[in-house]
Amino acid sequence: MWSFFFEPLEPVDFVAGQYLNLTMPGVPPAVSDRLFTIASAPHEPLLQFTTIIGPSHFKQKLNSLKTGQEVEADQLGGDFTWEAVPSALSNDGVKRLFIAGGIGITPYLSIIRYLIHKQQPINATLLYAGKNEKRPFVEELHTAVEIDPTLIIKEYSETRLTLEQLKKDVPNVEHYIVYLAGSQAFSEALGEGLIEDGFPRQQIKYDYFDGYVDLEY
Ligand SMILES: Cc1cc2nc3c(=O)[nH]c(=O)nc-3n(C[C@H](O)[C@H](O)[C@H](O)COP(=O)(O)OP(=O)(O)OC[C@H]3O[C@@H](n4cnc5c(N)ncnc54)[C@H](O)[C@@H]3O)c2cc1C
């Protein structure tokens, strides 16, 4: 798992949690594009992207870029952000449950970095699942908790984060807006499970990392 840092040639006006489409130079158009969450926060000078280097043409090219090489980025978007909460719930008392499977931590990282920078209480519980080697930024997240104790983190490396485990650890889950980020299998299992249990669909926000359909988190 690696992070790549790019200097934007013009300012990128993004909200923490949003993504960009990157186009790798010299890669056939059919496989040259991938969406990536911007893992850095809007106040940081470089754009950070964190990913798993697999065998795809795209990733191999990304991994072989030399300092100074240019990459195209477009399609800035996404509402997996701190502010975009369902209108019925948007008030100051809203509680957020951030759920991440492995690499799905990237949007939360941006949000947490941004709120710490703004000195705004995070007021969220983060459930972070994945084997130890598949959960990046754990140290930085622990530091974030020290800086802002309104951030609570529960980690799942030995125990799996199943729906049952989630309900046990967050017994009043219905009071939260649930954010889900990670492989499609991970996010769907938890999200659809909650909905089958009667949890309101509009209280769930998804960030599917396509391309990681079957990834074991
Ligand atoms: C909103 C969003 C945010 C994301 N953020 C991150 C992130 O922060 N870090 C990260 O590592 N990944 C992120 N992803 C996933 C990322 O876009 C790639 O799909 C993933 O990294 C796998 O890329 P790969 O080249 O290794 O996949 P491959 O091994 O090439 O792909 C696996 C399978 O997915 C298909 N596939 C994957 N991407 C595309 C595409 N763009 N177009 C067509 N088919 C595709 C392939 O055809 C193949 O069947 C995000 C995805 C989305 C939608």
C-alpha cells in the first residue's frame, strides 16, 4: 500500500472526502482511468492518493512515475463529506459513525485532518476493520484521538466487523448517520444488513471502492 503526492498545477477547490479521476499517461484509454479519494485535506499543499499497487496497467504505471512527471486529473466530485448529511438530520446534534474497511480509510483521513486543522470537534466514532498490515494510518489516527477526544476509534483486526458485532459495539446505531467506505462486498454486507434490520436507508452514506469487489479487507 502506497501514498502518492501530486502538486496541483492550478488550485483544486475540493471538500474533504471527495475524489478525483486520474489518467495515467501512456496507458491504453480503456484502462487509463481510476477514481481516487483525495486522502489529503483541502488546506494541505499536495494532493495525496493512497492505494494498493496491484498488477493492473494503471497501477504499474502509477508506481513507475518519476518525480516531475505530469498526470491528468478531472471529475472532482462526491458527497461522502462531513457536511452532506440528509436534511432531516442536519442539526448540530447529529452523530456520525464512520466505518472503514482497510483502504476505505482515505475519505475519513481527509475529513479528520481537515477538522483538526479547523479545530472543529470531530464528534464521530470510527470503526476501522482490516488485518493490521491492511489498515494504513493507524498511528496518525491514534494521534488524532489524543488531539480531539470527541473522536472515538474501535479497531477490528482479530475480530471481524460483522453486522452483529457492529450492533453490539454501537447499540444505539439508529441515532447515527452511518458512513461506509471500503470494498463493495464490505460496504454492502454492513449497509444492506442494517437496512434489512429496519435502519433508514437515507441515514447511510456509501463510498464504494469499485475494483475491490472481492477484496478481503
Ligand atoms: C469514489 C471512489 C473512490 C475511490 N478511492 C480509492 C482510494 O482512495 N484508493 C484506492 O486504492 N482505490 C480507490 N477507489 C478504487 C479505484 O478506483 C480502483 O478501482 C482500485 O484502486 C482498483 O484499481 P486496479 O487498477 O488495481 O484494479 P484492477 O485490478 O484493474 O480492477 C479490478 C476490476 O475492476 C474493474 N475496474 C476497476 N476500476 C475501473 C475503472 N475505473 N473503469 C473500469 N473498470 C474498472 C476492472 O475492469 C477489473 O474487473 C475508489 C473508487 C471510487 C468509485
